Amino acid sequence: MAEEKDAAAAQQAGENKGEKQIFRVQKVYIKDVSFETPRSTEIFTEQSQWKPEVKIQLNTENKNIKDDIYECTLMLTVTVELHEKPAYLAEVQQSGLFSISGFKQQELAHLLGSYAPSVLFPFVREVVCDLAVKGGFPQLLLDPINFDALYAQHLASSKQNAPAPETQQ
């Protein structure tokens, strides 16, 4: 009886034929970065108070590199406006190589769609802050992001947009 419970627990954990579940960060790196200040001269000479409007666009991209090695890229675009005019634009593609094995397909999709981006976010957050400061602006501290909630929204919208199965008559 105890053996049956252990076998069921192992199967529920996603282990296949004794395969151990592995999730390891192999490498984190900047894949692409861009920083633009189209109106820096005007902004730095204005006497207005620094109360910017910050807009964030976020996306992820995943691909299987080989065997159990996956690349996850977190793409972040931050647009900062002052008085409805652009102050600066920062675009960062932060990537990571991950060793992932022993997980069911659904679990793998969740790891790549939610967990890996949450591992990369502190790195991209630091890059954006450094770019702002090196560009002559006050530091920009991005709020934490709930990647689990974003992944759940993505799944829900994918189900809504999926075509209805055809029925034969």
C-alpha cells in the first residue's frame, strides 16, 4: 500500500520512469539593448518637476535549443514621457539558458511561460534602472510583475481565441 502511494506521488510530480525533475539556470545574458533620449537637451534644461508617465510593454519568447536546453527571452520596452512628450525609451531583451527535464508538457509550458521569466525579471529590471541613470535621469524602479497571473491570462485568451472544433453531420 505504501509503495502504491509512493508510485502515485512520483507520477503526480511528473517523474517519468524514475526520471528526476531538473530546472537549472545555465546562463543569463543580455541579448539586445537600446536606449534613446530624443529630447534630452530640452528635458535637461526645462525647469519642470520630474513626474513622468511610465508605459511598459512586456513579452516573452521561448525556444528549445537542443535536448533539454531552452532559451527564454524576456522582452521589455519602457517608454517614459514627461508632459506627454517622450523623455526616453529603453528596450531590453534579457535571455537565459535553462536546463529543464523530467516535466510533463503542461508543466514545461508553465515553467517557460511563467517561472523562467520571473527568474529573468530582476536582471532586466536592473538593466533598465542602470540605463536610466546613465542616461542622466533619476533611477527607474520597475514594480514587481506577477508572471503567474500573466501566464494564466495568456492561457485564458488562447482558449477564447481557439477555433471551435468542427462537428461532422
